[in-house]
Amino acid sequence: MSRAVTVKPASFAGTVQAVPSKSDAHRALIAAALAGGECRLSDWGDSDDVRATLQALEALGLIRTRSGFSLSGGGSMRSDVTISCGQSGSTLRFLIPLTLVLGEGARFTGEGRLMQRPLSVYERLFARQGVDWRLKGDQLTVSGRLAAGRYELPGDVSSQFVTGLCFALPLLEKDSQIDFTSPLESGGYVGMTLETLRRFGIKIHERANGLDIPGGQRYHPAVYAIEGDWSYGAFWLAAGAMGGDVTVRGLKSPSRQGDSRVSAILQEMGATIAQSGDTVRACGNTLRGAEISLADVPDLAPVLAVAACAAHGRSRFTHARRLRIKESDRLAAIGRMVTDLGGRIELGEDEFIIEGVGRLKGGVVETQHDHRMAMAEAVAAGIAEGPVYLDDRDCVAKSAPPFWDHYKALGGRWDE
């Protein structure tokens, strides 16, 4: 049962530790599970999404033993397995190809909007290889085997499809290729995948408009430190930029995480950003509107929309179409959030424009049970004249269970 919360106007100040990057943790856990030996990882956190991946790998039989943050992988994949993915798109899209390379498929179940989010890229690719694809309600069953060869897919869909293929195709005996039929978006996440694979002994060669994947490869054990999550740190850096003074520790720079761009974006909007090692401090008083492409940073859209409301002048966000296929229709949700809090926004098919006036009135908002919408709406209290009522405070556990503890530590206040 979801709990509602009313957050009060606040000024955010202080220091918090970034949660482990769930993007990095998903990748590290899968690579470690495929390695034939002990792998030592750093803390991978306790988000719902990462737990879904860990439990899926254990259910598949790939993880032989686990103690703390060390695990031994390389187990044999079990047949006739049902994998519960919760609401994790990464768990689902990363593991589907592996079950068709190491085994003959599996059943996947999902919650919320997971099975309504796009999967047709895989369905079309795999149909050419005779894979049986059956999606009924919240259950997907795939059966068959993938073969090495050429895989052609558009670059403007989720990069998770590319990552899923990159995990699986090196295990086939022959070479494969991935060709992009349109420019690759969210390329930073693909780069993160390739870097993780390299550290576990897998080589994939980048080229213009595609990837070359040698076959016959094997994963090797590694010691792997999971980065702090820039996607999460973005909420607090924005809170600092909107008149607060917030420091986030554990944010590696440079980083393969696309959302590390939040520092540059907030600086462009007029915030003062200072980074020393893995510690980033954000503060500011007056922000200005900016032109922001979401092509590589779609997850920043909710909190940057709040920052745009705090700014003076027009902010234009482009490449916004993919927001409609997130945990919620995030483009529509951003429109409602800004409007319901007293801001001004215009929505287009692939963009939105916010006329910032420096403050919001406060009001009643719907989270759509979307973790990033809930966190953005809570942070909006930093520029609100009145309380902000959220219908679901618990959905943040999908990516950041400590959010409300950090919220309180930085000066946030609420009534339940």
C-alpha cells in the first residue's frame, strides 16, 4: 500500500552520500554471475531494481555462492525458470538474450507498466531466428536459441536492448555485429556496458554506426567498485542549485554515466558547481533558462524540469519523446507536475518548454508511482511557497531507498 506525504517548503543544505549506481550495479552483477570464479564487488545497494536482477541471476542458477558483496558465478542455467523482474526494465531487457544463449529461454513476469514498455525490438530481431515470443498480460515467455550474426536495430530506442545483446553475443562461438539504423541515443549507457565487459575480460569493438562482437569469449572474475549514482545525485545537486547548498559524495568524475552531465547543465543554467575528487557541491540563487537535449540523459528530465521552473526565462527540452515509455508516461507526468504546482509548461511531441518565474505555488501532484517523478516533486518544495502533496512516497525504493532519510538530513520536512 502506497503512503502519501505532504512536504513543506524548505531550503536544502548539507552533505549526503550518493547511493550505488543501479545502472552500474546491474551490469556488474550480471558480468560477475557469468564469470567462472569469485568476484568481489563493492556495495550494490538495496534498490528494488538491483534486488530483482540479483534474485533473477540466483533463480537462473548462474550464481553458485554469495557472501556479502562477493559472489561466485559461472553456474549452469536452469531450465523452466520464471524470473520476477518487478518494475525493472534493465533486469528484463538485459536477461532475455542471455536465456536464449545459455539456455532455451525463460518466463519473465513484471509489475506496474513493465510489460507495456517497448519490447518489440527484441521480438522482431528474435522472430527471424525462430524464437517463440508470447506476451500475455504481465508474463512474457520466450523459447528458442539465438545464433551469431548481424543484429540490426534503431539507435533511438532504449540502450538496454543494445546492452542485453552485448552481454549474450560474445558467448556464441561465431562473431556477431550490431548495426544501428539511426543515430545512437543514450550512448553513455552503452559505453558503461562496454567498460564493464572489458573489466570482466570481454572485448567488443566500436565502429561508426555499430559494434563488432567477437565470438568464443568467456567472462573472467574481477574486483569491481560500483560507482555512486549520478542519476540520484542530480536531485540533490538541483536542490542546491535552486537556492540551497548541497554537497554529494561518491560521484566519480569523469564517469561513463550519462547523467554526470547534470553538473554541466546546472552550470549552464547559472548554478555554482564545484567538484573535488568524488565530491560535488552545488549552490546558487538565480538560475536562467537553457536549451537542454535529453537524447543522452532522459532520466534527468523530471528534476531539470523543476530547476527550469526555478529559473528565470524560457527553457526548452528536446528529444523528449522517449519519456513516454518510462515507468510512467513521464512526458505527460512532467506536464501535470509543473501545471499542478503553478508553473507554466507547453508540451510537444518531442519537446517541452517551461517558462520559469523563479518560484512555484505548491499543490497536489500525482507521482504516477514513478520513483523519479516522486523525488523531483519532493525536491520542488525547495522553490514552493506552499506545501506539496505526493500520493506515493514509497515508490522511491525502486532506485533510492535512503531518499527520505537524505531528505530529512538536508532540511526537508513533511507530514504523513
